[in-house]
Amino acid sequence: MIGRLIRIELAKLRTIGLPWGLLSVSSALTLLVALLKASRAGKHTNGRLTVGPLNTAHGLASVLATPDYATILALVLGVIVVTGEFRHATITATYLAFPNRPRVMAAKMLASGIVGALFGPARLDHHHGHCLRLRCRPPLQSRLGGRDDFPLRGR
């Protein structure tokens, strides 16, 4: 029964453009902020260095540590999934077809979680794909001339 409810909720999310629009906006915002930071890397603004050079661990970390818009917009998706049916008064038909309210809400949460889980890999792809292709070249050299073993995973 819960599997059927989850499939129905996933079909609802697949047929509307909101999840894909939120995913696109979050990816675009994350990419834009990372590219802006990378373009200013190593440059002085008002006499101070805002973002270090990308060939240092500190500079690369500051570019990769962009705000996490994907998480915020995944939360927005979850809220809209639950409240959207109340707003459009379609929740009545849902509860008439499936009177067990806790199961309906559990299916909504699981379906939202499945779609929301797509936001994480999209964010990591933009960080590690586009930002590193832009200006970084391995191996990372520090200003001291030694090699920095900066972990890229988990940031």
C-alpha cells in the first residue's frame, strides 16, 4: 500500500515542473557564485585579498565553500509538496482515495526525500566539475613551494 502511495506521489512530482525548476535554480545559483569567486581569486580589492589564489589550499577551499542553495531549495520543495495540495484543495480527493492520513503523509515525505536527494549530486557535480575545470591545475602548489594534499571530498 505505501509503495503505491509513493509511486503516486512521485508521479505527481514528475508531472509538474517545480522540482526541476528548483533543481535548475539551485544549480545555477551555486555555479554562478562559485564562478564569481573563482574569477576574483588572487586579486586584491581595497588593499586586501578577498579570495586566495586557486593554486593554494585556502583559495580553493574558499571557492568550493559556496552557499548551499540546493539544501535550501530542497527544503522549499518539501514544504510545497505538503502545502500545495491544501492550497489547491486536492488533498480531499487524496484522503478520500487513501483514508489513512499517516500513510499519505509518510508517502509524501518519502517521495519528497527521493526527489530532494537529487539536489545533492547536482551540487557536487557543479562544485567539483565546473570550478575545478575553470582554473585549477593539479598538483596544488602552496606558496612555500611544497605540495598541498588538500582533500577535495567532503567540502
